[in-house]
Amino acid sequence: MGPAADFLEKLGWISRPPSDSRFSHPCNVRCQTITAKLLSLRADQCLGINCDVEVTRKVAVVLEELGLTYETIYLDFKSGEQKASDFTKYNPNGRIPVLIDHKNNDFVLWESDAILLYLVGKYDPEHKVSVTADEQKYQIIQWLFFQASGQGPYFGQAFWFRFQHSEKIPSAIERYQKETIRVLGVLESVLSKDEWLVGGKCTIADLSFIQWNDIVDRALEGYENFNFEKDFPAVFAWHAKMKARDAFKTIAAVWVV
């Protein structure tokens, strides 16, 4: 671990209970008991993660990049646990992830990209996945805003209308698939010139995109013979480099697919 390995990060996730044998502590905390559990679990119970939602995985990857100790809390969205008062007292929006930092007076933060900024601001003194120059810090914020307003919504809606909506709406599928292509084009225009988005190194700006990129082949299924590697070679290579990192491999080994 790193210099901050003695503290406990707490995250609210949506997931099925983990079945991986490496989880000697099941981390299957129901929302009804979340208040007490959030304040009582010990860091030595933090044995792994198992998550199947794009916005939570990138937070997990950054926690791993920084070598931080954390516990995961699993919520059952089908029964509406994320909307129960024991959870909305932490996030009134009733969504995940939520971070509670016991090392910082149980500080609560939600919205995945805000959590990434907090983690590197407070626990990345070596700048493993962050930068030092003020201008580059603002560039990271720029890309996080683009990820949150562009990639996440458009990739997510393309996937939703393609696979999960109750009826097929061709115009909606077309709109969001075209927007997904547009976002990929923006990234390609930058990454065809630079290896990483900011500072010539992998930072949270890059890692914030990793999980939605991982489902782009499915989101664009049926779209004009889309081929990720052929159509957007720089983005494809960038994504492959992030997936080759140890932190990503650790999370990929245990998440539910």
C-alpha cells in the first residue's frame, strides 16, 4: 500500500453480492443497516471490490492506483435501496458512488469525477495520477467536465436505447450513437497528437473515461460497421494502455459482468 494505507475509504456501490473466493468478508451491507456499518467497519476488512457500474469502476481504479484502503457497500437497485433514507442522507440524488472518508471526519462526497478530484487532491502527494502545474490542473478539470457532460450521458443513452429501453426507438438510437461517435472524434483529435490528455502522463483525466470506453463496442452495435480500432486508432491505443495498468487489472478481476 502507500503512505495513506492506514485509512479507510467507504464507497456506496450497486452490485450483486460478490461470490469471489477472495472475499472472506462479503461486503454485502444492506441499505437498512448502512448508517451503523459506515461508522464501524475496520480497514482490515477491506479485501477487495466487486462492482458492475461504469461510474463506480473508475473510482475503484483510482483508489487502486493510489494504494488506498477502502471498503465497499453494496446496494440493491431493484429493491430501491439507493432511494431509501439511510442512503439519501448521504446522497440526496440517490445515486452511486458515494465516498465517506473516515480519515477526514467522515467527509461525504458524491459524483464520481468530484470523488476523483478529491482523492488526488488529498491523497496523491506523489502525483501518481495527478499533475503539479496549475494550468494542467485546470485542463484535468476540463476533461472531467467533458467526460461527465459528453461521454457518460451519450455513451450511456446509446447503450440504454440499444439494449434496455422497453421499445425500440430508431431515432433515439441513431441520435445517441452519432453523439458517441462525435465524442470519440473529439478524443481522437487530441490523442492522435498526444499520448495522454494532460501532462504527458496517465492522470485521472484519462482514467475517468476508461469504463464507458470499455462498452463502446456494444453501445455502437449496428452502427455503420463500427470498428473501434480501425475508426479511432489513437483512442483505441490509449484505452488499451489504461487497461494494461495493474490497477485496472485488479478491478477487472473481481467486478461482475
